[in-house]
Amino acid sequence: MASPGHCANLMNPMFTEMGTAYATGSNTDYGIYWTMLFGAP
């Protein structure tokens, strides 16, 4: 991955739960946005 920060989050063994979501909009520059949330109990 090109982003060390993103790679560190994805590979962090402390995170045991994850959620993803996306949103779309025709009035945006990209049309679709993704997000990911990491968590641990």
C-alpha cells in the first residue's frame, strides 16, 4: 500500500472488529465515497 498510515491500521493486530460503508452522490467530485472503521473490545 502506498500509505503507511493506512497499512498500519489494516495490519494492526489490536483491531479485532471492522466495519465498512459507502455513500454515493451525483453532486460530488467522485460519485462514491468509502469509509472503514476499526475497533477492539
